[in-house]
Amino acid sequence: MLHLLSVVSLIVAGLCAVGIALDISRRPQPMSVMNLVWPITALYFGPIAVWAYLQFGRARKGPAMPHKEGGHQEKEKPVTWNQVALATSHCGAGCTIADVLTEFTLFGLGVTLLGSKLWASFAWDLAAAWLLGVIIQYFSIKPMRNLSVKEGIVAAVKADTLSILAFQVGMYAWMALVYFKLFPSPHLEPIQPEYWLMMQIGMICGFLTSYPMNRWLVEAGLKEKMG
């Protein structure tokens, strides 16, 4: 039953990601990096990501209107939940790409840390997620603030470091629960659909634990409002 549920969950999430990507090909996002972020978010949120995309993410028909550059926008207005969700989706996208790349690589190479595959996964996932998260944030924050390359990198590091750490707290807590309690022996491996169902749940946990941090980052002006 778990195997069937895992397969169905992965297929549904994949179809949701493809559906969003196809729609984006006809209606590109005003901010180009979101053309990548939205389909990736669907890989773990599935139909919820489709709902969010249709509710507040879908671009209007016609040429994409660029975001106003320079400075923070609409400081006087309170931060909305969907703006925070969009900010959180940036680090979620970085973590998702990092997980897929590192988990298969570590499994293929048989890498361990202190004799444990889990600790190796934690270490390399964090490093890759931080790097990719900063890259995604760079292409978000640089055009919105009209920054130089150096300024954009510094701003991206400030905006995404705490966000990534908060995201990993939720994801790692779930991974540890899966590793030590739910599947202590034999452990799940990346070649099993069940493994990626657990990772989907872990990504959602990470999204939830990083949401408050992203709200603070947006309110503090370290991340830009979107939406």
C-alpha cells in the first residue's frame, strides 16, 4: 500500500509540475526565476502548488511586466501570507534541486560521514541547498533592487542563509524520524519511491518551519515582497 501511495504521489506531483511548466511557457512569470521555482514547488506540494499558482502566481496574458527596480516596495503595506509563501518557495526550490542531485550522488558513491549515510546526507544536502538557494535568491533580488553583481551576491546570502537553515530544521527532523523510527532497518534508499514520498513530506515540513523566518526576513527588508 505504501509503495502504491508513493508511486501515485510522485506521478501526481510530476504531472502538476509539468502542467505548471506548460502554462508558464505560454504565460512567463514577470520574474524569470519563478519560471523555475513554481514547477519545482509542485514536485513536493503537488495539487496545493497548482492551487497556489492559479490563485496568485499565474501571470496575466500578454507581455510580462517587469518589477519596479530599486529599493523596497510598498513598505507601508503589511506583508501578506502569499508574499511570505513566495519568499519561502525560493529556498524550497534550492533545497529540492539539492536533494535530488545529492541523494542520488551519495547513494551511487556510497558516501558516509562518521559511518552514517544520514549524516553525509545532512552535510551535503545543506551545502548544496545553501548554494542553490543563494543562486535562486540572487536572480530574484538583484533585478528587483537594481544591484551590482557583488551587491546582489551579498544581499542573496543575507536573504537566504537563515531561510535555508530554518528550512533544513523541519526537513532534517522528519528525515531523522524516518531514518531512526519509521524505517530503522532496512533504511529506505533513493532508488525506492517510498524514499521520495518521505522526502516530499520532509520538504513540506521544511517549508512550514522556514515560513516564520521568511516572514521576518521580508518584514525586515532582507527579502523582497513578491505578489
